[in-house]
Amino acid sequence: MIILGVDPGTARTGYGIIEAKGNRIKTIKYGIIETSKDTPPAERLEFIHKDILRVIKRYKPGVMAIEKLFFSKNAKTAMSVGEARGVILLAAMLQNVEIYEYTPPQVKMALTGYGRAEKNQIGQMVKLLLKLKEVPRPDDVADALAICVCHASSSKMKTMGI
């Protein structure tokens, strides 16, 4: 199964693509979609939509795992992340990609066994589990790959009836 993981944001959207077969997971691709703060908001969203659609069409994931909106203290940030999530979800729906959502604590728990793990712990686990030479940067990319791994382990548990 090809899994697309997405850590949404307006300034930076991280994405990762892995292949999960049984107990094995293999990294296919990862990267970042960046937009300039000087670009009008609607144009930023269009750029994110087009780029994630291009990734979906190229790698043809069976599922997309995306971070659930986790409200922070900054409502303005939460709103813009919600808008980015919207165009990303739309791109997946238009390509008939099944969507799964995970909260940051769920992802942290799946990777480290602790729902309040630090960013550096998540990055180190991504590096270890995906056998990468270094922790993917920026954090948005490591988070996207972590979301992929979370879904892979979650779907494995479901097939085992756990």
C-alpha cells in the first residue's frame, strides 16, 4: 500500500510517501511545499492544491493520512492551517484517495509510545524506522513521514484485529 502523509500548513506543507508491505516500510519520496507570506492567501492555497495534486497523480497513493487540526493558542494560525487542509483534502477527494486523519498525540504515541514526545524524538524515530541517513528537515517533512508511519502501524493493527 502506498501511503501519502501530509503535515498541512499555509507557509509550509510537509509530505511523505511510503510503501507499506506487511512489516516492511520503505520511503519513496518526501518534500515540502512552500509559499511566500508575500503572496495573497488565495494564491497560496491554489499553489498548495496544485502541488499536492501533482504529488498524488505522480505517486498514486491508495490512502492519504493527514494531521487533524489541533487548535493552538493562535486562532489566525489555526484558520490558515484549516484552509490548507481543505484544499489538500479536496485534492485527495478529486483523485479518489481514501483519507485518514490523526491528531499529533496519536502520531507521537504510534512512533514513540508517548503522546507528548518532543519534535526531536519524532524526527529520530522517523530516521530509525525508515532507515534514513539523517532526520528529514524541516520538521514539517519529518512530521509528514511520521503520519505515514502512524497510518501504516494503525492499518496493520486493524488487519490483525487489534
